[in-house]
Amino acid sequence: MSVAKRDYYEVLSVPRDCDEHTLKSAYRKLALQYHPDRNPGDKQAEEKFKEAAEAYAVLSDAQKRAAYDRFGHQGVSGANGFPGGFGGEDFAFDLGDILGEMFGLGGMFGGARGQQRQRVQRGEDLRYDLEISFEDAMRGLSADLQIPRMEPCSKCGGTGAEPNGGLVTCAACHGRGEILYQQGFLSVRKTCPTCGGRGKVIRQACSQCRGEGYSRVEKKLKVNIPAGVDSGTRLRLAGEGNPGPAGAQPGDLYVVIKVAEHPIFERRDNDLHCTLPINVAQAALGAEIEIETFDGPQKIRIAEGTQPGAQVRLRNLGVPHVNSRARGDLFVHIDVQVPKKLSREQRKLFEQLAQVLPTENAPHEKSVFEKVKDFFG
């Protein structure tokens, strides 16, 4: 039989409209009171510490707090009844992740639970801007890129020290990468300021990279660009950024796409739009016209009596959806062009036509749409 969780605000003894400072102070008080290092073997204190940590983890996150305020525990429940779970390695943040932020300490509280897990900074992410043609965006392509980035030095392997004795154990922390301080009942671990947490220091810098550990190179990469990409699309190439310090995980490469404009077609979401000029006779009598599309020539029918601004819709001839078989549509906007200059024969024909066409030129009554627009506008 499961026990219902207490309200998070009740756990921390704070009002529902409390600010971040009040929330943090309340949690710090409970965490110091019930931390397992201060209550060895006390299962009840351990449970209260976990309960307070869970409540603070939710309420200190604006998005999770909003979901909790609206839906309660159901809004933030996860794999273990709470996002990310508590217990085991997931709970090993102890006070290093939350209280560490409060006290400004990199790690704290000695003992098995409070041992700081060394965090190595990952490499820097890189950005590459790639401009492609409108046609390539429609069909997709495989592009070869030359990416300028840093690579570990071939001589020292990224350590920045001469091989065979250039790198020695840090005398300040004895290779642990952190120094332990005693502050009252607290055992506080901080990153070693001498070696920066590496546990080793350079005694003799590498002669090839001069101690930098890296060299600038141009790396050739192939990137597959799917059909349907648009300007602003970002493609992520994991692990292709700059390497991390001391052999840490490299960053990622983001290829940002810019699509060139097309002289005929305009893209709106996944639909294409173009304008087709026709003459007065074609608009009045109707016609069948062939136009070029990205799928080859297509015939469209101009209905008899077509008015300026009319459009013809060709389904599934628009832009492909990225990584999908679906496509948008092609909209052909009709532009009825009135000739500005007439030959003698053309003028004669239009004069004959004028004799048989209606001559009512009074302003027409507003349409229902225009009346509704005036009413609300």
C-alpha cells in the first residue's frame, strides 16, 4: 500500500506564493537539520531529508512549480514517482547540487554520501553557417564541409606537457583534484586551485603546442541535409565540436542552414506560392496553361470568367516535410493583366466588345464579408 505524498509547500513550511529566497532559506534549514551526515543511522531523518530535497527540486524550478501548482504530484511524476528519481546515483547530488549553490561551494559534506563526483567540463560547441540553394532545400543533399576547429596536439595528446615526465602529480592535492577543508561539523571539498581539478600539473610544457594542448586544424566532414529544411534549421553533429580539457567529452557542431531565395517560388511554411500572369481573353474564356514546377511541367486549367486574385491549388507539389513523406501544396495566384498599349486592330476589337458588354459603372454594394469587417473594425 503506497503512502500519499505530502504537499511540497507543507514539507518546506512555506506559503504557496513564497518567493525564491524564502523557498531556499526554508530548504537550507531542513537540509542542515536532517542531512544523513549529521544523523548517521537515522532512517527517519534520511527520509525527511529526501522529502525536503524532492520538494525543493520541484518548487525551485519555475516550469515544474507551475505544473505542480496546477496538477499536483501528477504534474511532476516521473519514472520513480519523481522526475529523474531519487536514491542511488541519481540522489548523489546530496547538498553539492542544491546547497552547494547556496553556500557557493563546489562540494561539501564528507562521508560516503557526500563524496564529490568529479565533473569534467565538456568541449566548446561550434557553429557553421551553410547557405544552400532553394532547389537543394527542396530535394535535400549531402554536403562536404571544411570545419575549422581545435584538435588535441599530436605530440602530447592534449595534456599540454612534454611526454615522459612533463606532467607530474599535483603536490597540493596529491593527485585527488580536490582539497578537503573542515568547517565545524562540515567536511567541505573544493576543487584544487593549483591543478584545477586535474590532479596533475605541467612541469615542462609541450614544445609543439607550447602548453596549449591543442592545435587549429581544418577537418572535412560530410553532412546530410534532409529535404524540406528552411532558413534557421539547425543540424547537430554530436561530438564534432572542440575537444574538452584533459580528454573530456568534445562539444557538438551545429550547422545552421540559410536557404537562398527563388526568383519564381515563395515559401510559406511547407506551401509554395507563385504568380501566373494571363491576359483578359484567357480570364474571360478560360484556358489550359502549362507551368514548370519542381516536379516537372504541370497543366493547370483557368476557369472561364476567372477574376484577378483567383488562385489554383496543386496538392502535394509544395515543400516536403523534414524526414516525412508528407508535402505541402503549390498555390498559383492568377494575375489578369490589362494591356497598357493597344495596336489598331486590338483597339478596334475592344471597341466592338465594349458595345456588347454591360455599362453599369455605379459603385457596387459591399459584400457580406466587407460589412462584417466594418462592423468589427
